[in-house]
Amino acid sequence: MTKNEKNAVSCFYESISREDFAIHLYGRQNHRDPFAENPFAPLYYVLDEVYFLQPSPVFLNDLIGIVEIEILHKRRFTAAVREINPGNEPVPKIVFPGDLFASVAVPEADPIPGLKTALRVIRTNIVQEQRAQLIYEYFARENSGGIRDLYQEIADQEIAHRRIFEGLLREAKNRKPILMFCPVCGKMLPFKPNEGFESGCGYCRSKLVLKIEEEDFIVHLR
């Protein structure tokens, strides 16, 4: 491989690792892992990043779609690296510039009753997407031709993911209806984010009420 090809392969390997992380992060936020020793433990990643994995069904539907796109990203990076490096030759690990993430900022959010975990998850994911955007834009600058175009395209998609999470943060602040599991049959149901809000499940006929426990909304039978 040429020097430029080795650099591209290094970028692709780092990108595959990044997408694996995003898939795991959002996938675990989608659902609990019954086989994990501690399903709610924070996951530590490179660059001193700490991300929380506690599921938050408040915005479950958007996470499902984003996970699917991150899986597609991984497939594209994997196909690209196999084309350049079919023999899986070793290459140097990417070293990022020290100031690459200087512009990343955790969005501010005042506490909202019942949404402690949801707010923490949304803010965490906004930071994740900011970092992904900066990494792929950096890789676009470090490469040329089709590889540069691929990285710029995916960086733009990560910007869209960030906007989705920023929209969810605005919805949370505006107290838009949230989705929660029925504790009897598991159906996702809309609830007004107010403690004491009463509803019912049309599938199992359960009567339900929204409570706050440890600063998070919980659905109980009434």
C-alpha cells in the first residue's frame, strides 16, 4: 500500500470502531441487556469519553432509526477498507490533533421532573454526534477523491443525527408527550409528562398511572 492508502485504512479502522461504539451506545439505550453483568453501567471509550447506557424509552423510536443508519455506516467503512487492504495488513493507529474536539460542548438543560435519565441520555448523544462529525470531517480533509467524499457524506449524516437529538431536547423542554412501556404487555404508549397522569392500554386493558421514582417517570398499574 502507498502512504496515502495506509492513512485511509487507518481512518477506516478508527471509523469502524467509532460506529461499533455508536451502535452499542444507542442499542443499549433502546433496551436492557439481560446478559450484562451490570446493564446500567457507564461505558468508557477513548478520548476520556464516558457515555451512559441506561435505557430511556422516552424517545425510543428515533433511536431505532439512528441505530440502523450507524449500522449502514459501519458496512460502508468495512467494504471500503477491504477494497484497499484485502490482506488486512497492519497500519498505524490514528492520532487525533489535540484540539480536534475543542468546539464540543455539552448542551445545557434545566432539570425537568421525571426526565432525569432522558435528559442525560439526550445530552450524552448530542456530544457523541458532535465528536463523530468532527472526526469524519477531519478524515475528509486527510483524504482525497472518493474517500474524502464518503467521509463528508457521513459527517453530514452525523450532523443530522445531532439535530434529531437537539430536537428531542427541545421537545423535552416543551413537555411534549412521551412514550413509555405498558408494564403488563410492553406496548409503547403516549403519556403526558405529568406525575399522576392516568391512561390505559387498549391491548391488555390495564389501567395505568405515571409516577416519578428517583427523578424518573415510571408507569404503574392503578
